[in-house]
Amino acid sequence: MDLRQFLNDQLAEVHRMADIAMTDLTDEVAHWQPSGTANTIAQLLAHMTTAEDRIIHVSIQGGRLLAEQGWAEKCGFSTERGAIWNRGWRLNLQPFFEYARQVHEAAVSCVAGLSEADLDRDAEWFQGPRPTGALLRSVIINHSFGHAGEISSLKGAQGLKGLPF
């Protein structure tokens, strides 16, 4: 299996996990604040999806964030992203679900169109340039799988079913 096929397969799986995380998600469940310093499900979903948006649309394609095209305002987050970590921050779930769907579709389309040479090409990231393939593996895939586990735990702590394992 080549790297592009691996990335396509993993991207499909991480999107499946995100879809499961959003299944039957209510405002109350999404914004439930666990004790300590843990984040809410809403914060984690916004973080995962805006990171994917940034990687696909800015780092790889060199364009504008999908969030800048009205989604940030509809969903209740800033394109700067830092405000989502404030206690009490709220995500507008219904528009967010559509935004996430569009980000996921754009990512699948982008990755499917990348060549092996594209995967080796450096992409800009806030931590400095990284090969596109490495950025996709580490930030979209590994990072999102980790947060999917957190979301599953947060749902479980509220008496709900998390990921189907």
C-alpha cells in the first residue's frame, strides 16, 4: 500500500470516528464541563475540525480557511481558534455539523488528488514547514484519533456510549 492510499484509508476512519462522536450530540452533552482541566466535547470537535480546515485549505492548498467563508460566525468560533479554550465558550452545533461535513469532504478530495511528490513537498504550519504527508499523518489523523478517544470518554462519563469498541 502506498502512502496516499494509507492516508485516504485513515482519513476515512478518522472521519467515521468524528461522525460517531457527533451522533446524538445534544447541546447539553457537547458543553458539559468535566471537573479538573479537561475540555468539553464542543471544544475538542471545534479544535479537530478547524485544524483539518487549516491544514487542507491553507497549509496544503495555500488558500483561505473554509471557516472564513461565514462558518466561524455561524458556528460561534473565531478563525484565530484560541477563544474556544475559554471556559463557558459555546459551539452552535447545527451549523457546525454542516461545516464539519464540508471540511471532511474537502480533505478527502484534497488527499485523493495528491501525488507522491506532493506528499513529500513542505507545507507551511505554525510550528514550521513540514512534509505534507507527515502533516496529514500527525495533525489530522493521529491528533484526531486521540481527540476521538477523549470525546468517547467524555460521553461515557455522562452515561452515554462513546466509540463502538
